[in-house]
Amino acid sequence: MTGKESVRPPAKAAGGFGALLSSFHQLRVHGVVSDWASFLKANRPDGFDCPGCAWPEPKEASRMEFCENGVKAIAHEITSHRVDRAFFERHTVGELAQRDHYWLERQGRLTEPMRYNAETDRYEPIAWADAFQLVGDRLRALEHPDRAVFYTSGRTSNEAAFLYQLFGRLLGTNNFPDCSNMCHESSGVALGEAIGIGKGTVTIEDFEKADAIFIFGQNPGTNHPRMLAELQKAAQRGCTIVSFNPLKEPGLQRFTHPKHPVATLVGSSTPISSHYYQPLVGGDLAAVKGMIKVVLEREAAAPGTVLDQAFIETHTRGFEAVRADAMATAWEDIEANSGLTRAQVTEAAELYLAADRVIACWAMGLTQQKQAVGSIQTLVNLLLLRGNMGKPGAGACPVRGHSNVQGDRTVGIVEKPKPEFLDALGRVFDFDPPREHGLNTVEAIKAMDEGRVDVLFCMGGNFAAATPDTELTEAAIKRLDLTVHVSTKLNRSHVVTGKDALILPCLGRTERDEQAEGPQVVTVEDSMSMVHASRGHRRPAGAMLLSEPAIVAGVAKASLTHEGIDWDALVADYDRIRAKIAEVLPMFADYNRKIREPGGFYLGNSARDRVWRTQGGQARFSVHPLPENHLEPNQLRLMTVRSHDQFNTTIYGLDDRYRGIKGKRMVVFLNGEDMADRALEAGMRVDLISQGADGRKRKAEGFEVVPYELPRGCAAAYFPETNVLVPIDSYASRSFTPASKFIPVWLERCDV
Ligand SMILES: Nc1nc2c(c(=O)[nH]1)N[C@H]1C(S)=C(S)[C@@H](COP(=O)(O)OP(=O)(O)OC[C@H]3O[C@@H](n4cnc5c(=O)[nH]c(N)nc54)[C@H](O)[C@@H]3O)O[C@H]1N2
Ligand SMILES: Nc1nc2c(c(=O)[nH]1)N[C@H]1C(S)=C(S)[C@@H](COP(=O)(O)OP(=O)(O)OC[C@H]3O[C@@H](n4cnc5c(=O)[nH]c(N)nc54)[C@H](O)[C@@H]3O)O[C@H]1N2
Ligand SMILES: [Mo]
């Protein structure tokens, strides 16, 4: 306790002066106040792609977008602090394992390859060549390549990701779990089945044309701040913005653009959402089904006037079943399941009907639920009813997280690759890629737990902390023979190690990437399928850092017997990697020319063109029952969310400014009546307890009670501290995304 922590009323608006102030604070803490030039290069045609999120760049190349959380992401990468060999001499791994995420992150950039020595319980320096050899020896000695798992986090560039998957497949495995498995996998599965492509169908221009934008389970004020500028413009020209979120998020209510000096100083803000519905956690499927019911009732009352009949007939199948299901679903069930009244659902449906062009956005509030795939497909049903797919100003917009998570998937980081992709890869590189599907994140943890894996190789990320069921997962990691982390910053995964462990430090986005044939650019794909170049300008944080592609090449050369790939040449000039990507994936035709144009290029989206690559060749309506959302007596539905001062497991600070939290993270947001029922008062401390299907109880200790505006029976707390509560078997059906937005928990006083 520092005495500085407190709970304040939630902010009235996002952005504004507070955002500027907080950014300046970050620069001071990291000793990089004078580095404004670095920030001016973010998301500019000649600069680097901001590692903060996957929201697209502004259309006009001249517009510099200010984003507080982008500043934080950059400041933490360009920090002047270092984790060098002296650091590891000072700290045993046992000692580091006692530190929290915030402390680990603050120590600074990793600077040289390190190997864990179990005898001294310390990391010690190792030469790059020896590190590569060590990995190569272990991989070649595996009983089967499937005993290795290759994880990816979504900051990895297209070039590095492509080489990485090529290396893994040459080795003989499709074990490519990635952060997307815990993130938008549900969206990928749902959209793939429904419209034939697992990506969003809108572009940034559509936000300028929409009549209504519906936002489900997303907190853009914190997680996609640049989206607020787009929403503000839309609201100002009269577009209706409707939010569905159990929590009242200040950023969805009002926004002050920190770029507008006058508005910022006088604090004048624009309302964002005209309507804000607070369903129960997990109540969206029912809410949307209710909206569909209203739409169909209106059509029945005035046939031929409400639905887009021509679209439904030409482009879809399965409509009748959806109609029968909606009509057969009772309003009492919709109300009980969604937590919204019939009047509220009807009002939301009327807003939908009043708009000719509708965009539906969503993020983790929908995807991290057991019924996630069904919820998203129900939302697609709603869009299809009025042809809101493949017309200007309308469509599906799953808002991605990591800045290149979508690109990584596009270039082959998939555990269940399509046969056409493998055929092309095999043809271009003259080998027989493995056909058997690999492990996703949840399956990989289970396989590790059951002793079916020996090596875990992580390209970025923080596997130990980001994944569910922390105790089980950490125990499983510790049983591995070797763990390898290609990373920029120290994190929990470096101190929960296999018997042998390596840290391989790499360049970040902001840094110059100099290779044998000159300086290199990498490319990334944003949430709306725009691919563009990213060029770092800064001097690397250490002389020994290698780029991610160079590290993959080093490991590949030490591990593979396959001849005929000149890894050194590929790394000497990334144009050669891109040329290979284009050979394997025709959508990248002319890649090297197109990324040299300002703004990059659009990969296209078949559903946007009303070409449906589904089974049957049409967009598919699909029927999904209301979820059970089962709770034991006295349990609450806990959602695990991000604070304003974190990027996933990277903790930037201890404030959650918009929600009024200062100086702490161990809080649980509760409804006042739920508190009264349990004789709880603000400031008291509770443990959170969950129980999996395995019967085992899981506990997260010491959360301060904070009353908040959210529905009865619902609660919220921050991840990753709460990942210990998510049972490994609690995930979305078919997408395997951990259900980290619906954890049934009991509260237990712990301060008495
Ligand atoms: N600054 C910053 N930016 C980030 C990140 C970060 O950690 N920090 N992370 C990046 C990543 S990887 C991702 S995936 C995105 C995540 O972006 P978000 O999805 O916005 O992140 P979460 O904090 O998980 O917030 C989910 C929202 O869903 C709501 N919610 C929870 N359960 C339900 C539900 O059942 N129904 C509805 N309707 N709403 C619900 C919560 O109240 C919360 O507002 O952000 C990306 N950008
Ligand atoms: N309970 C709960 N769990 C969740 C979620 C949730 O909402 N609730 N959200 C899930 C989601 S949406 C996601 S995407 C995952 C995130 O899972 P991950 O992507 O695995 O986790 P991050 O915290 O983003 O990873 C941070 C680390 O990445 C490394 N890093 C940063 N930049 C670079 C780089 O340029 N190159 C390399 N090689 N390394 C770099 C740094 O070492 C840093 O410590 O977490 C998931 N887990
Ligand atoms: Mo994510």
C-alpha cells in the first residue's frame, strides 16, 4: 500500500487532457521524454506500425493520430532501462518468480541471449551460435516433431511469421498455437462458416457511411483509442451508436479528442453511444435473438417492407430455420437470458431497423464465452436479414487485438491449415508438409500437462501468464525439457521455465533492422485487411539483438536437414521472403511493389464482394439455442478485463483512469445489491473462488471490493491475475477460446 491508491468516480469522458498528462508521465518514467521524434513516426507511411493495437491507420497519410495507449506501448519498448547480464547476476530465477508482472515489465529491455542454469538458478549469457545449436540438437532428438509446440503472439511481422511456420512445417509439425486462439478465434470460426472468410468485412471508409454502429463487448476507450476518433466523427454526422456492455464504460459514453487543443482544455466532449444496454455477462446471444424476433414480427405485420428479400433469396440459405427459431423463442426466456427487458430489446431492434447501413463491431466480450461462435453467428443472422453485408457502410467488424495477429494467421500461423495452403507451401519449397492438424493453445497446455510435449518455443508473448488455469499451466511448463522465448521484455514466462530454458532477445518495431544487404522493412496486416510496411528508425536497444526473421533462420539452420532453402539469403533482404509469400499466397501478388506505396494495399475480402466461400456457396443463417449460463447458488459471473494501464500481460501502471481506479489492480467490481446480499462494503477484501468440471477449486486471493454500475449477478476483475480461475476445460465450443469472460465465482471475505 502506497497510500496513493484510491477509488474515484468513473471518468465522464475518455481522451482529453488526462490522456495527454498520462502520456507525458510514461515518457518521464522511461527516461525518454526527449524522444518525440519516435512517436511522430508511429503509423506514418515512412515509419513503424504502432504496436498498440490492430486498428487501421488513418486514411489521409498526413494525419497524425494521437493515442495515449499507443504512447505507452512505444514508451515501454524504447525505455532506457535494460535487463542485461548484470541484472541476471543480481537475481535468481526463484527470486524473480516472486515478483509481479508490473515489476518484471519495468526492468527494461532484454539485451543478450541467456540460458537458464538450474544449478545456480540463474540465467547466464550464451552465444547466439550456441543457443541455436542447443535448440537444433533438442529438436532433432525429438521422438516426433509433434513433441514440439511453436507459439506465436500477434506482434510478429508477416516476414518472421512466414519463416517461422515454414521452419516448423519443414521440421514436421502443425503445432502452431497462437494468441488468436485466446482472442478472436471464435470470430474466425463463426465468420468462416457463415460468410466464408474469417475476417471482418468492413474498411475504415465504411465507418464514414454507416447509419448505425452496434458495439458488443468491446472497450475501445482503452483498447482501441484511435477507434474513438472514428466513432466521434460518425456520431457528429448523426450516425446512431449503440453499445452492449454489462459495464458502463466511460469511453463508450463520451470522448474528447486529445488532438483538439480547445476541446481538450475546456473538457468539452462528444457523446459516443446514443444508447447503452447493459445485458448480463453472456447475455448477448439472447439479446440479438430478441432483436431478430422483433425484426421478423415487423416483417410479418407489413410483409415485403422490412427484410431485404432479394438479398436473402440470392445470397443466403437457412433463413426459414432462423425465423422458426426466433418465433418459437419466448420473450420470458429472452429477457431472463439476456438480462434486458423486452422493451429494451425492441428499442434496440428499432434502431437497427431505422438504419439502412449497419456495422456490427465486437471484441472479447463476445469471443471469450462458451457460446461465442453461436453469439457471433446470431449477430451475422441479424446483419443478413437486411442485407447488411457487402454493401457500403455495412458489415461485420471483429476488432482485433495485437497489431499483427491477423497477418500472422494470413501467412500460415494456423494449427489447422487448409490443404490448399499446404499444397502451395510444399510446391514452392519442395517438401511434403505435415497434414495432421496441430494443437491450439488449450490443447497444447493439455498435451504438456499429459507429458506429450518436450519443447515449447514462443515467438513473443507471455504464454505462462496469458493462458488459462495458471497453476496447472505453470506446472505443465516446468515439466518440459526446454522452453525458448524470443522476447523484447522480461515477463513471467521467463521465470517459469522448463528444465532447460533460453531467452532470445529480439528487435522491436521501433528499431532499425539492418541486414547483410541493407536496412529492412517488415509488413503487417491491420484489423481491416490492409497490409503495409513498418520501418523502425531507432538504434537497437542492444548491439546483440537480432531480428525475429534472423532468429528463425538461425534456429532453422541448426535444426533442419532439408536442403535447398538459403535461409541467409532470405534474411539478407526481406524482399525475398515477401516474394516467397506471394508465390504461396496469390492474394499477395506483387507484394514488394505494393508495400512501397503509401498506405500499403488491401488484401480484399470475398464476403465484401458478396462472394461466399462457404459450404454451399451462400451466406449461411444458423440457429443457436440460448446458452445455459449455469451458475451454482451464490455464484457470480466474473468477466476478466483489461485496465487502462496494461497491454495484455504487460502492466504499464496501476491506474484504470476511466473506471476511477488509482494505484491498484487487485480489485473486483461488484453490483451494490450483490454486495449488500453478502454484507460487503466498499474497501473490504475478498478471495475469488471458481470450480472446474474436474471438481477442483481454484482461488485468486485478496481483491478489494469496488461498487460499480453493472448488472446484478455480474462481476469484473483484471487479467492476468485472474487467469488462475479459468479452468482449462472452460472454453468456447468449436473455437477453443478460453471462456475468460464468464467464470462462475464465489466470493469469500479474507480480511476478517
Ligand atoms: N491499451 C491496450 N490496448 C489493447 C490491449 C490491451 O491490453 N491494452 N489488448 C489488445 C488485444 S490483444 C485485444 S484482443 C483487444 C481487446 O479489446 P477488448 O475486447 O475491448 O478488451 P477487454 O478488456 O477484454 O474488454 C472487453 C469488454 O467486453 C465487456 N464484456 C465482458 N463480458 C461481456 C459480455 O458478456 N457481453 C458484452 N456485451 N460485453 C462484455 C467488458 O465489460 C469490456 O468492456 O485490445 C487490444 N488493444
Ligand atoms: N483471463 C484472460 N486471459 C486472457 C485474455 C482476457 O481477456 N482474459 N485475453 C487474451 C488475449 S485477447 C490475448 S491476445 C492473449 C495475449 O497473449 P500474449 O500475446 O502471449 O501476451 P502479451 O502480454 O501480449 O505478450 C507480451 C510480451 O510480448 C513480448 N513482446 C512484445 N513485443 C514484442 C516483439 O515485437 N517481438 C517479440 N518477439 N516479443 C515481443 C514481450 O516480451 C512482452 O512481455 O491473452 C489472452 N488471455
Ligand atoms: Mo487479443
